[in-house]
Amino acid sequence: MDIREEDIVLLSDDNSYLVAKKVQFDTLNYYCVVNMNDNEDVKILYESNDALIELEDPDTFDCVLAKMYEHTDISKLLDILKRRIQNNNTE
């Protein structure tokens, strides 16, 4: 899979999610995604066998979350999210 930050992915719940952040940890790609219709619906996913799976292991979750926000400018990330959501609502 070639998923990048700011891409939009459709998950099995039939909702579109904006990829807010992508990191690699222990040889896997992890993604922080935000529901385009409900910005309180945020998920951490990982890529396995060409599928996106929600991360549930608490220890890995903590490590991945720390890595995601290690070098993230939160205000820049929020601006990107707002812009993409606004663009999606006008399309």
C-alpha cells in the first residue's frame, strides 16, 4: 500500500478518514486517521497484508503515539485537518 499523509482512506465502516500522520515502528507502517464527518473519531491503524487494522495493543499504542507526535507541529496538523475537511465538504 502506498498511503501518505493527507490521503483519504475508506475503512470497513464505510467512512472516509483523513490520514493525519504516518510513522514506521518495528517494521510496520502506522497511521493516525480522522473521520471526515466526525473529527472526534480518531483511530490508530497499522498496515498488514494490504489491509488497515485498528491498533488495540496498549503497549504498542503508547509507543506509536509517542513516535507520531515526537516531531509534530500540532497547530500545523490542525490546519491541515481543517483545510481537508472544508475541501471535502465543498466537493
